[in-house]
Amino acid sequence: FTARYTQDGGQTWQVITTTTPNTVLGSNVPQLNGCYLKANGTGFIGGTNAHVSSVSAAGVATSVSLSGFGGSNAVVNAFEFTDANRGVLVGVNN
């Protein structure tokens, strides 16, 4: 998959990461539902199976562990950050 960002309303797009999913995520690649990319070229990607990864131009880091959130039915849908340290994750934890 590829994560990209724009700083000009979508006229041009810069690649933040390109990776072959199974080289980083293993054979059980989640459905990716949401991402949040920060202006400094880093961000987060989330999806099914409680998947949350940090991303940067260097690639996809190992999964981020969230306290109290997990399991095969947990789904990450979206992220939003209010500043460099505070963020909100929207999902379902069945």
C-alpha cells in the first residue's frame, strides 16, 4: 500500500510510505480504514483486527499497542489530533 499527503489542496501528492504489506504486517494484512498524517511526514494507519501502525518516510513501524483495545473484532476507523501530544481514535472494540 501507499500513504500519501498533499499540502496544496490535492494538486500534488507526496509519498509518505510505500511498502509491500506482508513484509511488514505479516500474512494477515488488515483492511485499512483510516489514517492521520502529520505535517512533519509521520502519521498513523488503522484498520481491522485492532491494527494501528505508525508510518514515516522510512516505512511502516511495528504495530502500536493500545491499552484496553484489541482482539480480532476491534476496528480502527479514524484518527484526529488536537496538538502534537493529544489525539482521538474512533473505532469499535467488540
